[in-house]
Amino acid sequence: MAAKPTACLALADGTVFYGQGFGAPGEVVAELVFNTAMTGYQEIMSDPSYASQIVTFTFPHIGNTGVTPEDDEAPDPVASGIIVRWDPTEPSNWRAASDLTGWMARRGRVGMGGVDTRRLTRAIRQQGAPHVVLAHDPDGNFDIAAMIARARDWKGLVGLDLAKDVSCAQSYRWDEGAWQWGAGFGTSPQDKPFKVVALDYGAKRNILRSLVAHGAEVTVLPASATAEEVLAHEPEGVFLSNGPGDPAATGAYAVPMIQGLLARDMPIFGICLGHQMLALALGATTVKMGHGHHGANHPVRDVETGKVEITSMNHGFAVDSQSLPAGVVETHVSLFDGSNCGIRMADRPVFSVQYHPEAAPGPQDSLYLFQRFAESMRARRG
């Protein structure tokens, strides 16, 4: 006899999926996206770019390596929940500090297993990322009509500024570098580090570590920081971080700040939402994608060199390449759908990419971008 369902997913169109709940009991409303990565579920769950999203994994074995504090991209998981094919098993990995189910329960995140994730992924690809409600009740009691109504009533991510919700509340110094086998995390260089200010729209820790590993002394500022507050730190370069939500909404306060920095002709490097913020500041526009790009196997072509990079992506909005103004060059494009994945200014060291070079799925295909940022700051020193 099949076990009574203890979790339920209700889509706004009335479709309902049942499964077995794990993690914390509760109910959440969010946008549903699929992720094609075979590894990195903990990094995905704790990536602030997944705020107000539930992730269904196309890879069936999620949880089998457990979790470890070293892999958290933020202090707590940010994704609202996850949906998997097989219920998470006991971890089998020497680095595991605990299991995924317990980690999610302690952090208040809902999970559901035993779902036909292939069918669910096909629905997302055909219809776009739907609004859904995910519920976990150990007693298996669900008000399906109320769940569908809640999913239909949810406004979604368009027009929603989520960066302010995941950004730091005050500035701080980051000096932890890249992880090395047998040595742990490195530290900022002692000899003339580059002074970098990072705007936190939902920054992942490994991005900050990558900046440190390439010679930076990093000061992180809240998303709401003004150009004057950034310049008060006398940075040699400015980094615009990844983050969640609608870039046009976050741009209401971020774009004027970035435009103030552009007037100072200093090196600027952006990733993900930071890429979209830079594009908006330069006069381009962004658009909502159907189902977005979420995974660690996305091929991107460098338009200027012809090189193809295997990249990690997580975005539901994209820069409209047709809106790029004169003086802004498209540098990278997705080989999946031709969407924009990178830009640079033609006359100064200002550039950005849509994907996540620090996630290293290639594994080192895209690390040259951090080196490029460092070299642009070195050139300014003369």
C-alpha cells in the first residue's frame, strides 16, 4: 500500500502533484524553476538569487552527499523549497556534517520527494515558470482549492525588488579567499591588495572569495548604497553582485548609483543581477524569460574570441541585446537560445556577464574574468 502523501504542489493552472514531504512543515508560495545541475544542491539552496523561487532538480539523486557549512553561499538557505525525484538518502561523503533533510528542517525550508520531475520540468519548459504553492504536512491534510487560489493570487517576480531583502544591513570587510585542498580558505593578500567595493544585491560567498583570490581587499556595501558612499571608500574597482528579483525594480535605486560611478571612469565588474544593473545604467532594457536559465551546464560563446565556456547560470530575466546603446559591446551569448550573456564598454574597463564564473562548472573556463578585473585595476595604478 502506498504511503499517504505528506506534501503537495499546486500550480496556478490547477495542476496538482503529490509526494512525500521532508525538511520543515509549512506552506510557501513562489515561482517554480527547474535546475539541471548534477551537483551543488546546497549551494543552489543557499544562493540568494533563488529568493521567492522553488527549485525542482532534474537530477534524481539529491542529498546523497549531505551538507557542510563550507558550502553555504549565504548564512541560511534562500530558496523557498525544493522538489526531487527520490527522497533524500543518508549522506555518503567524508565532508558531510549533516544530512539535507535535517539541514532544511532546521532552516525552515520545505521539500517534497517522490515526484515525476521530468513531467514537471516539461510543464515548466512549455508553459514558463509557473506560480505555485508547496505544502508539507506530516498528517497529509491539504486544502487544494485554497492552495490553487493562493498560487493564482500571487503577483510573481515582475516588478518585485528582492535585492533589498537579501542584501546585508550594513557594510563589512571580506577577506576569505578560495578553498584549497588540505589548507581550507585563503586570505586577502598582504602586499598591496586592490581595494574593491562590492555592492551586495545578494552576493554569493564564493564570488567574494574569488575576488580575494585575485588580489582584492573587499568591502561589501548594502544594495541601497549611494555613489557617494561607495566612493568614500576610495575603491580601485567596484563589483556588482548577483541577486534575485526584477532588475528593473532594483534599478530604481541601483541605476543612479552605478551611473554616478560610471562618471568616475573606474573599473567595474558585474555578475548576474549586477550584469543586468550595469546594462540598465548604460541605457539598455531587461525582459522576463519564459523559464529562465538554471543549471551548471550552459554553453556560452565569447563573441570576440570564439571560445565556448561551460557555465553556471541562475536567472529569469535577461538583458535585451537589441537595446544595447552605441559604445556597449555584446561579448557573450548563450548557445541554448542566443540570449545575451555579457557586455563591455568599448572605451573603458567596465564589463559584466550573466553567468557565474566563480561556480566553476567548466571548471576554470571563466576565471579569466576575475583576472581581467584585477588587471584593469593594476593598469590604473600605472
